Amino acid sequence: MTERKIGMIPGTGKQSQGIALRLAQAGYKVMIGSRSTEKATKIAEELNARLSTDQFVGDNNNEVVKQCDIIFLVVPPEYLINTLDGLVNDMKPNTILVDVIVPLSFETGLAYCDDGICTDEATYPSVSECIQAKVPESISVVGAFKTVSAAKLNRLEHPLDVDVFLTSNDVDAKSKLINILSKIKSLRVLNAGPLMFSRTTEQMTALVINLNKLNKLKHASFRVISVPKSEK
């Protein structure tokens, strides 16, 4: 059993629960966060029951960031800034923030990736870059899981068989997360470059949603194919 504890902010939605379940299957302990300790505890108990384990514990968001050095942010985009403002003072130095957020909007039945995140100070071209600008320099942001659906993550009886793309300006933080996520069965973890390429992975999310809708696909996802030299 791996002892490192990982936090989900919040851990109550389908995307965060799916990631938490996959991490627990890989041997990690996961803290489920919520503004309500009662709600977080309830979800943690449900996840423990689902896996017949005791790897999940629930608490309020501030307690989660105090206790964990790796935090997955799965906050709705419109609540991101307020959430960060309320938690940043409780974050430990050298915390790794894993950004899973995609700012989507829908028009005429199709998904679109919004043009960045706006704050009072500036507009950022990706959520990941916005988060990095809003937290102390000692805290590193890694973009991840932006192109993997909640439905796919929660179908535990099916292998993931997807690639997850990691973006970050901190090579060490990215390397630590690659080591952790690589323990998730049937998930391939790819280094996708610096944080600015979260702009691309966020757009890819809108693309895959539209591919599913327009082509009547289910749970389509991205997998990078490498062709051997002998086949070129």
C-alpha cells in the first residue's frame, strides 16, 4: 500500500470520484474534500463501500489542503477563483496542484472551450495558467485528465485504455505525478510539455465531446499511436 495521501477539491463530483477510485485501486489513500464535512464524509464512505476498502476519508476543503501535498482541483470554472482565494493560505509549500478543469460552454448542441479564465487582474488563455498565476511560486500546477471523461473513469469494470496528457512548467512536479498516475492500470501518462499547452488539452476536450455527439460515439477518448520505424 502506498502511503502518500492525495486530496480531491472537491471530491464529490463524478469526475473527481472517478479519479479517486482509480487512484485507490492503484494503492493510494485519498482525501475527499467538500465545503461540507458531512457531505465529504458521506461520499468517502460510499467510495470505501464500492471498493471494500478504507482508503478514503472525508473532510472540509481547508483540512484537505492542510494534510495533502498533492491536490486535484476539479472545481467548476466559475467558482475557481473564490475557491483558490479561500484555500491558498492553507496550502503547504511545495504542494502540487493538479488542474482537471475545462471551461466549457454549449451552443446549438456543440461544446466550445471558452477563451480563458478572466479575473480582476488579467485574462489567462488556460485554466492551468490562471491557477499558476494565482498561487505562490512554491506551489506547482500540473494540468491532467482534461481529456478523460467522468463516465470512463467511473466504469471500473472496464480498462481505461487512454492516454492522459500532463502539462507543467515544473519538471520535478510533473515527474512525481507521472510516477503516481503510471500505477493506474491501463492508463498511459504522456508528458505534453509546459503549462501553456493546457490551452490545447482544454480545446481537445470540446473536440472529443463533439466527436461523440456528431458521430454517435460513446466514451471516445484520445490514444496516441506510435508507428515503428519498420512500418514507415
